[in-house]
Amino acid sequence: MKKSTIAFCMALAACACLAQNAPSPAARPVVPRRPGAPMQRARSGFVPRNGFVRSFGKLADGTEVKIYRLRGMGGLILDVSDYGGRVVRCYAPDKFGNLADVTLGWNTPGEYEKLGFSMGTLIGRYGNRIADGKFTLDGKVCQLPINEDKKTAATQRHCNLHSGPEGWDKKVWKARPIRQGFVQGLELTYVSKDGEMGFPGTVTCKVTYKVLPNNTWTVDYEATTDKTTVINPTHHSYWNLAGEASGNVLKQELQIFADEYTQTTPGLIPTKNAPVKGTGFDFTELRPIGAKADLMKADKSLAPMDNWYDHNFVLRGKPGELKQAVKMRDPASGRTMEIWTTEPCMQMYGAQNMDDTVPAKTPGKHLCQFAGVALETQHYPDSPNRPDFPSTVLKPGETFKSHTEYRFGVDK
């Protein structure tokens, strides 16, 4: 046999060996070139070091804010603003690998300033409601702003909601892109001064977002204080797994890992926990969000909430231990999202107050009633006034820590 023939055969054998040991196409990470573009293979697993940073525009006072892109090896993409730590976009693949933006929001900071809904933002220093906007701490009455004050024939709401009109959602956070191997993240820091919105103590809060290769977005909260205070941060994204501006989420499926929910006064202040069994709040099995609409409408006590969801669910498991809170599924696209958390509770808000006057991110489209669902991992509402609820008190020398994961996947 000629030397050239031997060399050729050896080359063929080497190629066959390489092909046999190469990862299958399904195992190779895919990274989209840009939103809306065809999916492509990652080049040698390369991810830009600190993600993509661009201007988001200016607030009404002239402050320029930015958007940071966090890109995961599995295809998940987050666009995060330093204005309120907002998740402006969250692109997740469906069962065919197609990306869609599955969180509600807007295209300019001005819309976030004007339109509200706590859209996609960090909430602090205290998420949810505090009755009459006050509580007693170390013998001193702390008075917060009343920013939910509505009186109708059915109810009178008089409380502090999400810390007041100038909560952490209205602040520009100090942002620092981070990278650990192929994991991209963003560290957000804000110093809340003593007396801000009536809360005692200067609180330094650090929130870290990371996008993991398995299409998981993690949120870690840490906070310290120089005076005894209360703290209950949360995240307020609205989810629509079919894609934003695709219609309502009533046919999308939800499972909540809770056997009890918290009943409220007509003013949405907690009264007591009650079993979900036999009520419209029973999501112990995966079911369409709108499956028990008739049962909700028949419950006259829910009239102040438009006979829909704006309630706290008491999660199974112990506070501080990581546990599953939610599974959400869109049957059409196959997209799924699981939420895992160390928090004891989760607030579900069904976007019943949205309508078709609210613009969407997609040009020419608008949102609608039930356009998404907010699933906020947190402590109980009004905890500072309820010693029977898990404590939200933070003292000097202590560090508040909380961890939540949003795990995106597909059912094929």
C-alpha cells in the first residue's frame, strides 16, 4: 500500500473518531444572534464578557438610564434596566427553539414613569400592603405615605402599597455587570437613607441577577441596616408565556404549591389564612388560570378585587428553605416556568385592572385585561402589624438574605 493511501485512511479514521465523540446537536448550547433572528449555534461557547449595555433613555428629570443584556447559553435573554432593576424583556425559547418576550413592559423609561402597574420592577423597602401606612417598632410609631386611598361603595382602601410613591422601583440603582465562567449577571446596589418613605434606618440593599446555562434566572437579595427596620423586597414581573401582547393568559396553566391563602378585608388587608380547597384559589393541581372564573365571580367578598386574584398564598415548606412555589405552562408553545424561593409566601395578581388602552412593547399593539400574571415571592402583607406572621424585622448586625429562581423550560 502506498504511503499516500495509508495517510488518507488514517485521516478518515481520525475524522470518524472525532465525529463519534462530538456532542449531539441537542447538547450544544444555542445563543440567539438578536431577538427575532434565527437561532444559531454558539461559537466555541463564547459569550460576551459583560453582556451588551446601551442607553435606555432619560427620565423626566433628565437622568439617563441604561439597559444591560444578560445572555444565557441555553437561549434565555434578559434585558435589565438600572431604573428600578426592571426586567424590561425576557426572551425564552419554545418547544421549537423560537424565542418570545414572555414578560410585560414598555420600550421607554417615560412609559414606566407614567403608566405604573409596578411593571417588571424591584419592590422595596417593603412589598405589598401595610394597613393605614403605619406600624410600631421598638415602641415608636412609623408613619408611611398613604398611596392607595380609594373609596367606593364596596370598599375603602387606605394603606401603604409597595413602600409608597417613591419606593425602590423609582430609584436608579448602581449596576455592575458580573461574569462567572459562562454565567452572566448584574449586581444592583441601592442605599435607602434613614427616613426614606417613613422607614427607619439606612438600608444598603444588593440584588444580584444571574442567567444560568440551564435557562434559569436567579435573584439574590441581601440587605443590612444601621437601625432596626422592616424589609420585604420582591420582584414584580408580569408573565405571559405565549409572549407579550399575545392576548390574555386565562388558558395558560398554573400550579401553586400552597394549601392555604390569606383572606383579606375589602381594603385588601390580611385577616386570616384559609384552605384553598373548594374555592377559586385552589391551584394545587395544574389548571387553566381562568378555569374557576365562575366560582370567583360568585364570591361576593371578592368584589373589591374585581372578583379576581390579588391575594397571598402560604407556600408549603419552611421559610428560608428553597421550595417550589409555582409551575406555569402555556399549552400552545410548550413553554414552562417554575418559581422556586426561600420566601414563605407568594402574592398572585391577575392584571384585572389592565385594559386595551395600555400600550404593549410590540409596535401597534396593546395589552388587555388579564394580559399577564404577577407572581411575587415575599413575606406576608402587613407583617409589621401581625406578630403571628413570620417577622420582617431587620436589626443592625444582621443580614437579610432571600433567594428566588425562575426556571424556564419546555414541555414537548
